[in-house]
Amino acid sequence: MVSASLSSKNAASLRSRAEQRLAVHSKAPPQPSGLEEALRLQHELQVHQVELEVQNEELREAQTRLNTLLEEYSILYELAPVGYLQLDANGIICRANARAVALLGREVSALVGLAFGRLLMPASQPLFQNYFKGLQANGQPEPCEVEVQHAKAASTWISLESSTTMGKNDHRLTFVDVTQARQLSRLLKEHQAQLETLVLERTRDLEQRNADYAELYNHAPCGYHSLDSQGLITNMNDNELQMLGFTREEVVGRMNIRDLFSEASRQQFERDFPTFLEMGETRNVELVLKRKDGSEFPVLVSVNSQYDAQGNFIQSFSTVVDDAVRFQAQANQRARQEELERLVVERTKTVRRLAFEATLLEERERRAIAHELHDNLGQLLYSAKLKTQVLLDVEVTEAQVALGRQLEDLLRSAILAVRSLTTKLSPPTIEGLSFPAVLQTVVEELKQGFGLEVLLEDDRAPKAVDPSLATFFYRAVRELLINVAKHSGHCTARVRTYLQGQTLCVEVEDPGPGIEDLKVVMNRTSTHGLSIIRERITQMGGDLSSRRVPHKGWVITLRVPFPPKEEEVQP
């Protein structure tokens, strides 16, 4: 009905155009009514003639358009970038475009009338037969690739990508050259195979390395663990788990590191962890961990951190070294050190005691020698002097008298020398005196010999001083007071004695400028007396010191451990 409607519309349009054209060319005046029928028929014939002329013009225009389209189609067909073949029902080539000729390597005249299957390599012929059967069956077979025997070059691979059924016994094939694509595909497959081989090798290598790393991580000679920013344990190696007595399931992702610290270490962690999150590193921190059974053990912890590109904390990596061995070694070392210090103290005490006893023995020997010189040699010399005087009273020659006088002078000099030596060895003036009386003797000697007024002060505490020690203090105080009398520029001094615990102290106060530096003074050759005093007092376990007292001058203090009584000291 639609076709009939369109035909009637076209006919009406054609008649309308014919009548318009006839009206333009015909100018005849109106005729009488008798002639109306003849004129009507004439008019119809003229209209029909015009209709034929219009149709003829339209046909010529359509023919021109069809020729143009055919030419364009032929150009597209011949110059298409793909090959076109027209096959009959038996697969005989009826037509081929330029691209097909180029791909098949034969002229058109050689292709037309030739079965397409004969152009294929033997291995590809069954593929095409199946393809062609599918084309005849449903018009849309699956694309396939076949190898064409090229007449002038190596074989070419083409892909039958699409086909169009032009009629029941007429088929058109479309194909493209896939030789290079297949070569690239083959190379790609080879490279892919090589890549897969490399991937497999690298995967095995990585798996082996991961296994090695896991072995190293879990069986390292120290513990390893990782924490997040909240202190949650995200990983821990087998060694540390064994230290703590936990299983991995009990710790990783479940426990916070705070749960494993002793109370003191937890407080230290709370104090230092925020700083660590900023710094990202710490070394050899001494902490104490708790085992599953509640026992504690010391460890050394060193930590590094991992951050993302924005500087946000990701996790920490910590090494944990059991410090019990070092801790015990330190304890043993401290014990040995304390024992050595105790032995040193005891040995020092022994050395000081022996030095003190040696000093006392030296003083005893000096007193014994002094007594021996006084009681024996001195008496013998005095007796010889008396005998000489008796000889001089007898009548002798002048030569004998002169010789006797010389002998008497020699004996007098010898007696004075013995008395001086006896006094130096052991001052006879302090024999049997108490310690304060010994110092009072020194004060009186300095007053008589140098005019030095010395104020003697004593704390009145009992001081049972050994005679030998009293002799030492006699010489030492006398030496210091002589220095005051010679060098201070003053005629007064003060001597103070007192007990300070188990130490006997004697202070000599000089109102003058004193000494600038005791060590510097000791190095001078003119201070032999002070050097001897310091050497002796050091041997007895004491010391010699000096200090300035505001508005009073300098004070030199002698300190000696309070000695035992003379009868308690073994010779």
C-alpha cells in the first residue's frame, strides 16, 4: 500500500508538472463547445507527451548519477586498502581488486577462473574449506588466517576477516595482509615467553630471598619487632617470641608493646615515645621486658622508623638484644671492682700502717742512736777530756803541753759534735713530755732563738701520742715556725692542736702574706724542709695543706691518723 501510494503521488506530481509546462507553451484561445471533446483528447495526449519527456530527462539524470557512483565505487573497489575477491559457488574467482592482485602475487587474468583454494599452501587449504562451507551455510563464518603461495616472492599470510553473500551462488571475500602482524605476534610471543621465563626465575629468586630473609629475620641472634604509631605490635620474629615465651598469634596484632614492659620501662616508654615519633631513631636504650610467666629480663633496644612521602609515620623497626649476660657481666665487674677497691683500701691501710711503723721505728732508732752517742761515745769523750786535763796538770814539757791543748780542743769539738748530733737525732728536751708540752718546748725555743711570740692553743682532748710521732711534730712545727720567723715579717704566730675524729691535726697560722701555691713552693730547692715534712706525713697516711684565712693570713695544717700507743706498735 505504501508503494502504491507513492506511485500515485509521483504520477500526480508528474501530471501537474506536465500541465504547467503545456500551459506555458500553449496560447490557444477558447473554442466552441462542439470541439471541447476533441480538444480535451488533444490536451491529454499533449500532457502525456510532456510526461514522457520529463521522465526521459529524469532517467538521463539518474543515469548520469549512476555512472558517477559506479565510477566512484570502482575506484574505491580497486584502490581499497584491503583485498576483495568475488567467488562463485565452487570457490572460483570471478573478480579481484588491485589490492587482492598485489597480495596474491598474480595478474587479474591469471586469477579469474582459478579456484581460490589452489592459491593456498597445503596446510591452509582445509582451513579455507571449512571457512567457505560456513560462508555458504550462514554467510557469517568465523574469521581465519591462511597462507597464500606467492608467485614472485615468499608466501603471504592473509586474514579472511569479513565476507558478504551477494547471491546464492555468488560470494565476496574481504582479506588483509597479516604477515607482518604474525611476525610481530611471533616475536611478541617469543619475548613474552622469555619474559615469563625471566619472571619465573626472578620469582623463584625473590621467593628464595624472601625465604632467606625470613630465616634470617626469625632466627637472627637478636629479637626484631615492628610497631605502629600507637605502639601496637605489627610483627615480631621467632627469636624475640622465644625470649618472651609467647606465640605469634598471641602477640602480633593483639598486644601493645606497653604490655611487655616493666613498670619503670613503661613509664620511660610513655615519656620518650612521642619524641621518638618525631626523631625516628634511637640507639641502645636500656629497658626491661616481662616474659609470659611474669619474670623480667634486661634488654638493649635500637629503633629506626619508616615514613611515607608526606612524612607520616608508618611503622618502626626495632632490634632487641638480651642484655642479661652484659648485665650480669657488669654486676660481676662491679663486684670485682668493689673487691679490688676493698683490697686496695686494705693494702693502702697496710702500706700506711707499715709506713707509719717504719717512721716510728726510724724515730726509735734515732733515739736509740742518740742515747748510744750520749751515754757511750759522749761519756768516753768527756772522760778522755778529763784525763787530758789531768795530764796537763802534771809537769811536762812545753811541747807536751801544746800537744795536750790541741788534744783537749779536739775532744771539746768532738763532744760538741756528739751533743749536736744527739739533739738532731732526738731532742733531749722533749724526753718524757706530753704532746702539748712538746709543742710548748718548740714555742719557748723560737721565742729565745728568734724572738717569735707564739700562741699555743689545744682542745684539751687526751692525746696519747707516741714519742716518735711527738718527735716528728716537734721537728715539723719547729721548721714551720722558723719559716714564719724568717719570711713572714711578723713576730707573732699561732699553733693550734685538736682531734678531728681519728685524725690528729696541728695548725700553724702565719699572719704574713703566706705562700702563693703549695705545689710551686714544694718544687723549689730552698724548701727542702717542707718537702721532707710532706714526705714523712704522707708515709704516715696523713696530708699537708694550706689555706688563706681572711684577715688572719695563711694556715698550714698537718693531719696524721691518730696512732696507736707505743706498746701496741710491733717493732
